[in-house]
Amino acid sequence: PPLAVRAIDATGAGDVFGAALAASARAPWTLTQRIDFACLVAGITVTRPGGASGAPRLDELVPWLRAHPEAAEPGRYDYLADALEHPDGARLLA
């Protein structure tokens, strides 16, 4: 399911979704987790002006989720926090 966010600019959301899904191909996540990751990245993107140029960096994802707990079901992104906060976590998506 999509994130519960207020969209500012949906330009490029599909492109960002596709890029995030492709970037997650090497991560040891299930397909559902990879789709959730892409939904998260695209969902954050639409909350910012500038279309795809508003896509978040990896280091922004977990802090954004913590600042907006109402945007997703509890526990939905626990796998992401575990992966990205690990010292080698960013390598999953490199």
C-alpha cells in the first residue's frame, strides 16, 4: 500500500519508484519488501517540490519514517532500519 502522505508534486514519482525497485534488486529482501522500499522512496519524493530531484537519499529514509510514524503501518519498514543502520547497510543498494 502507498504511504499516507500529503502530495506536493507527483512529477517523477513513477520514475523514482522504478529506480528504487531496481536499486533494491541486490538487497536480501523479499519482493514485497523491495516493493515497499520503492513505495517509501516514491512516497517521500511526492512530499517535496521538484519531482524526481526531490528523491530522498538513503540516509534520510529511517529518520523520515521515525518523524512520520503515521505514514506507514507499525513494523512495515523494520527490515529497512536494520539494514541501513548496519555499518555495511548502504552497500546493499550500491
